[in-house]
Amino acid sequence: MDLFPLLPVLCVVALPGGISPAPLAHTYSIVARDPATGEMGVAVQSHYFSVGPVVPWAEAGVGAVATQSLVLVDYGPKGLDLMRQGLTAQQALDSLVQADTSSAVRQVAMVDAKGNVAAHTGKKCIPDAGHKTGTQYSCQANLMENATVWPAMSAAFEKAQGDLAERMMQALEAAQRAGGDIRGKQSAAIVIVKAQSTGKPWADRVMDLRVEDNEEPLKELRRLIRLRRAYALEDEGDNMIAAKKPDEALKAYEEAAKLAPDVIELQFWAAVSMYTNGREAEALKLFREAFSREKQWVDLIPRLAKVGLFPDDPKKIEEVQRQRPRSRLERGR
């Protein structure tokens, strides 16, 4: 059976030789741990619809896993479970590969919370396929245009500056420049978790972003990362307000606005937070800018007052609503 013509159109295929049906997530990815912060993550790009739910797996305080090629998704949750029990990345991977009768078609990489790395590229992964490990990271790829892809990823990651998300993105972009997936590009994802678990998995995700289907998935993923950073700064500003640190809050809000000037909602909620915490002058300026670009926010002020999210004071509500652009008729009065 010739699989190659089926790859662009099928999500799951029944394979010969007793191999169970598997998602065809041929792709390139990187798993890594940041030595400075302890954060761990996976970033991936593929010509496969919605690669995010299949390839990347990560858990704070435990590790990260990329499972791809003719995917056995089990490597993700089971790998994390074994590392949670105390096995190193290599021990966990060895255990799962030995139990997998179809390991020859799998490609898997793992990094644990101590920075140990392990990778496996089965002999029957579709060429070009391979991996390269380094200090606390592994780059892996299969069904690539050529064999320079994963070395290019490794070189880019090691040279890159910035946080873990930035460095992993540079690795993915280097893979694409080197040729990437022979079929092209379609989806991408990035998952990053904290170094230590808080016991609340939803709070331990630094980043969890997916591009399901896009002509330029890496460009779209970069845009989403920028927005994620902006919203994180907005949250930081709110926390600074709660901590009675208005100057720090204002700085965080300003940085959020710089990162995402097109997102008016960030300006609006920053203004609400500042106005209700004694920074009326700065808040009115932000309200004025937000209202001038999207007038629907004006009508939200009295609604917020009704539920205790804004002072239920007609004078204050009017003061804020006056920041809206005036019509020609109003200006002529």
C-alpha cells in the first residue's frame, strides 16, 4: 500500500503489518526546558489539520512530550505519567518504546523537570526524518523536504535570545526556512508550563495556543503569542492595582497597549481598573482613546455600575461617558 498519496487528505489510516490506525501527524517540533525559569514546553508545525491536540503534551513540575509521525497519542499522557512517578525522560521513553510493537513508525521526544532529554525516531518514519538533542532540548522532524531541517532548528534554538516561547518559535521558523514539511504547512501549536505545579493545571499553563488551519501557521502563531503576552501584562496590571501599586500597574497597561494596539478591550479594562482605584486622570485619557475607536464601550459603563464593577455614581458615569467623541450637532451647541 502506497501511503504517500493519502497523506494530504486522510487524518487516520489503517496500516499494513498489524500496525493500528494512527493519526498522520508528520511534522517538525521542539521540546525544551528553560534552564533559567524551569519552564517546559513543546512547539510544533505540520501539514495536518489541528495538530495542537495531538502532538504537544506538557505538565508543570513533570515534563513535556512531543509524539508524532504515525502517532500513538498515548506517548503523551503516559510519558508524563511515568515522569510524574520519578522516571527520567530517557527511562520513560525507553519503557514506552519497548512496549510499542509499532515503534518503528513513531517519533517521540521528551524532556523532564530536571532537563533530561530523550528522543526516538523509528526506522520506518517517512524520510527525511531525524532528530537532534542538545542541552535540555530536542528537535525532531519527519516527512521533511530535506535532512537539514532538524539541524537548522537546533542551531537556531541555541543562538536565539529571549524567553522559551521566543526561542522555540525561532526554531520552528528555521525549520520552515530550511524546507519544512514536504507537503507544505497548515497548523501549529505551542504549549508552555511552569517549572512547579500549583495543583491547579489551568493556572500552570504559561501559554497554550493553537492555529488549527492557516496558510501561514507560524505567522499566525506569532500573532497569538503577541496577544497572549499583552493579555498577561493586562492581568499583571490588574494585580498591581489590587496590590496598591498604581505606578507599576500603569507601566504594565502601557506595555500591553504597545504589544496589542489593535485590541481596544485591553485599553478599556485598564481604564476601568485605573478609574476605580484612584487614577481617574490617566483612566479618562484611556477611555477617550478607546471610545474614539470603538463607541460600543461607552454604553458598557452604566452596566458595569449595576453589578459593582464601576462606581454606581451618576456623576462618575457621566464623566466617563463624556469622553466619547461628540457629534457635529453636539459640538455646535
